[in-house]
Amino acid sequence: MTREADRRPAVPRRERGATSVADRGVAKIAAQVAREALSRFPEPTGHVPPGHRTPHVTAVVRRAPERNGSERAGGPPESRPVLGQVRMRIAVELGYPSDIGAQCAAVRREVTEGVTAWAGVEVSDLVVAVERLHSARSRRTERERVR
């Protein structure tokens, strides 16, 4: 009687049971974390129209380089392996006047931590772009220039 392992063809290690993370999944996680980060700044959010509050995220995930068993053995047992690296661009619309730098820094910090914790991918590049500023005056008069 032959063993089942002898009958199965050998599959290379890098092709066996790899966990992959989709770009879309990482983008959804990042958008949720960015939304939560911006919700901690309640003053200027009243100026942003309701349909413009969701951050728009573009994410590109690259697979992590394959590691051999000796590299994994040296780390602490509770650490999770990194599944890949992600480059992201997050576009936000903010109220004005507000502390724009603090809001962008909070988004950057919390998205980096949240994506690493939830998706298991390392954030290698993160751009937070302010697409539009909304003031109380610009909301009342759509076509009038704000000085």
C-alpha cells in the first residue's frame, strides 16, 4: 500500500496555501479607519456636506517576499507574518477653518496602524491628499467666491 504523500505531486512551497490580501479589502479597511480618525475632530466636520465625508482610498498591495524557516524561528512567537506591502493614497475633504495638519497626521498614523493590525500588510507608502476644503460660507453660496 502506497502512502498518499507519495502519490500526490510535489507542489512548490511558494504555490501552496498562500494567504493573499486584495487591494479592495485593504482600501475598505483604510477608509473605515480614516473615517474614524476624522470623526475625532468634531468642530470642522459641520462644514462638509454629507455626501463628501467618506475618504476615497486607492490601494496597491504587493506580496511579501518569501522567507525561509530560519528567519521565522528567530522572531517572537506572538508576531504575525507580514502578508505584503501596500501603497495607498487617501483623498479627504475637510472643513475650514480647522487644523488640517493634525487631521492629516491622525489619518496617516491611524491608517498605518489599523491596516497593519487588521489586514496583516505593512504600509510602505501613504499619501493623504486634501481634495477640497469646505467652509460655512461656501456651503451657503455655491457659486460665490470666498475671500
